[in-house]
Amino acid sequence: MSYKVTVVLPVYNGEKYLIEALDSLASQSYKNFEVVAVDDESRDGSLELLRNYSRLPMRVLTRKNGGIGAALRTGCASATTELIGRMDQDDIALPDRLENQVSYLEEHPEIGVLGGAVIEIDPSGRELGLLQFPADPDYIKKRLIARNLFSHPTVMFRKTVYDQSGGYAEARNITEDYDLWLRMVAITKMSNLQVSILKYRKHAASATNAKTKMYQWQGMETRCRALAAGTYPWWAAVHLLLPWLTYILPDAVVSRVRGFLMLLSGRVVK
């Protein structure tokens, strides 16, 4: 069968939520897709679960542990379909997720990258709230240098755009998505659906201080590359100031400021 969409699913020690994630894909209203699961040398039962799962057309690839950037690059390289979608091992795709995104991209050929809103959930699956992202392509291009305006596991992009951008960088395992978006925005228009298409699982242990600092550092490097490539004018370097301050300030101060800004934003990323 010739599929239209490949959903790339990187997996590393994900057995706790993996079946729930796969079941959500198996329950999609849109059926013309395959899953490419890339096991990044898991040490739990993830690989066995993937190989035994029978409700989806799925190819299971294995590789030596190299992090999410390398796993995504492996998965996307194996895709031969027109569209590539992302999914994480612990998230839940809502039933009409793929249908909504494929329909929108068919109706808007100028859009090369499409994300969507998410319902945040805790580790037990309890809903925490709705998180939306901007839809206007011009606004996204203008503001993307300042911050990431996409929820990575919701994104679907055209393979032609992915290939032209150079794809995921293997060495980037924290800002692998933001790095890719800042290269894609130079060659295509990007948007977000305003309806929720995925339940995004938040883990208390996922935002460690060390990881937060590394995220800020890699984010600065990514912005510098976008500026050097000419995607943004020189004065956009002002957007390096906030992540630099976040990097050097004590974590307690950063957490208080971030919490205050989240309250002001009303959970809408702008």
C-alpha cells in the first residue's frame, strides 16, 4: 500500500505509556498512514512491545543509542511519504488529529509545517489545561527567533520541506525541534491548528535544572545560527538577551518569573 503520511515515533525506555500512545494512533479516523518507530537502544521492554504490536501498519527500526535528534533523523530518512508527522512515546493523539492536519495541508499548499494545540496531562492522565500556539504564518516567522512556537509532537511537515531544510541535527537532543523550525521558516510558511489534536504528558522530573540550562544554551546557539544564515536581520540579536539572562540567573528567580509570565499569558503562547 502507498501511504500518504509517515508518523515518526522515537522510543527510549518508553514501555510505561507506549501502548497507550500506539492505541491512540490505531484509533485515528484517518487511515492512510504508517508508523515508523525508532528504538534508541531501550533497556526496558519497549522494543518487544513494538515488535508485538499488531493494530498498526508499523516498521520498527533499531539503532545504537544516540538521543532523540539522531533517532528522528533515522526515522525521517526512512520515510517515503508526502507528509511526515511526529509523535512521542508518552503522548496521546486525539482521534481526528491526522485527519485535521492532512485536510488542512491539502487545502493550504503554501503551508509546509503545521502544529496544533495540546491538552496538557499529568503522568496519570489527568487533564491540566489547554495550550495553544499562534496560527498566523507571518507572526510565526517574525516571532520564532524569540521563542519556540510549536509543540513538537503535534507537528506535521511536508517531506520536500524537511529534505530541503537539511533535517534534524543528530547532535541536538534538547533543542532538536527549535533548530529545525528555524531552518524551515526560511523556506516555507508555518502554522498551528487552534483545535487540540494531542494530549501532551508533563512529567515533574522532565525539567531538571541542568536540562533547563542546557536548553537555554542550545537555544542561544540555534538563534545565532539563524542570524548568521540571514533568516533574520542583525537587530533580531536582541532576542538573545532573555535566554542569556535565563542562563546566568539563579534557577529560583527564573522559575518565579516564568510562573508569573504563564499566569499573564493565559496559557496561550505568544
